[in-house]
Amino acid sequence: MMQRWHRKKSHFPLVAFIFLGIIVCSILYNESSIQQVHEEDPSNQGPNRQQHATTVTYVKPNLGTHSNLAPVLLDRFSRCNSTSEYSGKRIRWGDSKVERGRRKSSESCDVFAGKWVFDSESYPLYNESDCPYMSDQLACHKHGRSDLGYQHWRWQPHDCNLKRWNVTEMWEKLRGKRLMFVGDSLNRGQWISMVCLLQSVIPADKRSMSPNAPLTIFTAEEYNATIEFLWAPLLVDSNSDDPVNHRLDERIMRPDSVLKHSSKWEHADILVFNSYLWWRQGPVKLLWSAEENGACEELDGLGAMELAMGAWADWVASKVDPQKKRVFFATMSPTHLWSREWEPGSNGNCYGEKMPINWEGYWGSGSDMPTMRMVEKVLGRLGSKVSVLNITQLSEYRKDGHPSIYRKFWETLSPEQLSNPKSYSDCIHWCLPGVPDVWNELLFHLL
């Protein structure tokens, strides 16, 4: 066989080999080019995207419009004049000054990996009734919850200990500073938790709370410090930015602009952002800043969140100096809507649950993996400019920590609902004292 091959080889013209080599190289080059096109083509990145787009239009965010007129601010009365399919526009963000790699920590272990330990001596860190700023949405004991075990759980990392909560030390960290939470009602719950954790050592005549508004501020005069909450559930500008009247049939956002909100958050010294659940409520209407005719596009929640995260990340990349401003992003807060996920064969939700899930590594559908991967990718590109407050896994275990039926409901409950408590149970928010206090202990630890 070898001899026969050599005989044939001796008659094969050299030019043929050269020609064959050119063809192979050409094929490999073309395959590489096609691969690059597919990697950049949004048609390959989820539902409701253009199926046959061959080019991608990139939009630089947070620039307003190219005209002298700023885009009209969206409010709850804003409407789309027309709606079309998503055109495939992408957010072009980034800054060459961004340093790759996470903010370096002196920690030798992962404080987000651990277990819940029942601790009736040290917890809760405050009493619900002693916090005058408690929300009726989160005051579970006040609204009839008699089992108070949910207040006594302490988070214990596997290989180290969390820094013990110290009110005075936290105030010293905040002296002369503005701490601002930015996001949705889950982040508002963390803000209320922080206020309740800190307010008790401030004399009543030296503290104040501004009226409820898009930006609500708790002030401690002695420390010249504020703890603030900015309602911005989609991070970008939207028609849902009223902290009270935001239950709308049509959700509209400007995917390329955080300018309305950043004008309020840009002067804060410590920022804690979150965003997640509002993207799981169906398609979102996109109204690009340069669009002057009210023509919207429609996109699925995950795709729309990715655009919003890009506009937010552009602000962080271009505006944040990690030596002067600390930025945190709190990962998704999980829900417990389907008890069959932790108790196969059951048909309930968080209603009646009194114990955490004792199943290390548990994940339920309340934490969306594609969303987690997308957020991780964005935060990874921001490097040391953002620190991750990774609350998702540890909160997954706490099916017992939700208000369930033990909260104030502003809408009138029907007789059918009242006869079936699980039908109106709140398995999204968290009782206080409770899980959000631990999120703030982690924040204290990282600061």
C-alpha cells in the first residue's frame, strides 16, 4: 500500500498541491468569517429576535438624541404609537480603562457558600415593632404571623465567619457618605432592612425620613450620612418609574438610557443595584431615545434586560472610579412559587412553610439560569468597578422567609382567595426581620 501511494504521488503535479492548499485555506477562512458573523448576530441569541438579520446596528447608550431636543421623559401615561418586532439593535458599551478581574479581597473563602444555622440568642438583630420605618408589606408578625422562627436564622459560610454586625462600625463606614439602593421592591426591602438595622442608635430628633417619592432618604444628622432608595425597577428610563402607580398593561422602556435615574444616583458614595423580577412579566416595549415618532419594538424579558444591563454597565464603566465610589450589584432574589420543586408531589407554594430547605445546592425555577449567566457576563466585563452581592443561592434555601398571607394587601381580596390562602400568598418579598438583614450583613462584611 505504501509503495503504491508513493508511485501515485510521484506523478501528482506539484501545482495541484499548491492549488489544493489554496482551496483549503479559503474554506477555513470563510468558515471563520461565518462563525464571527453568527457570534455577533442577535438572531442567534434568544426568542423574539430577528431571524434573518445579517448585520447588527450598535447603539451607544446614554447620549440622548442626535438632535438638540432631549427625548421626552417616559411616565405612566406614555404610549407607543405603533409596535414592531425587535430590529436587532444592540448596546455598544465598554471602556478601555476597565480593569479585568474582580475587586481583590482579603477573604480566603466564599462568604456566599454556606448554610443557615438557627440562632435564637443573636437573632433577630432588631425587633419589628421597634423600627418606626417598617413597611406593612414586610411586617409579618404585625399582620398575624405567629411562628417567628424565620427571624432567628444566621448565615454561616462553610470555611470562615461573617464579620459580626456592629451598628457603630457601620455608621463610621457611612460617616459623611450617601448609601443608595437602586432598583425594585426587593431592593427597597433591603433598604428598609438597613434603616431598621441602623436607626436605633440615632436619637429621634437627629434622624428623619423624607416622604415617599422616587428617591426616599433617611438622614442621620450626627454622622452627616444618608441611606437612600431610588425606585428604578428596570434600571433604564421607563414608564414604570412611579414608585406607587406602576401597574401598567404596557411596559415601555428606553433601552439605551439611564440618564433620568443616573442624575439622582451619580452623587452617591456607595451604590447597591438590583434588577430581575420585572423582566419576568412578559414582553417589553422598546422606545429608543432617537425615535421621535413613538414607534416601539417588542422584545422578550431576557433580551430587554440584557439591553438595559448594557446601558447601566456603560454608565458604570465610564463614570465610576473604584477608589472613590463603591458599586455593588445584588444578584436575583429567588421566589418560592411551586412547592413541588422542594417537595415532589406537593401542590402549594411558600404558604405554611416554617423551615429552610435543607438541600445544599438547591435551585428552583425562581432563579432563572439564562438570566444569571447574562448578568455574570456583564458584571465580568466591568471587572473591579463593581462588586457582586451574591444573594441568590443562600436565599434559595429560605422558603420560610416570605410574607405569604401575613402582610398588608392594598387590593381587596375576594372570598375565593380568602378560602384558599396559597392563591394570594406573597412568595416574592421577604419578612423583616429576616433574609434581607443577612444581605446587609454581607454588604457590611464586604465594605
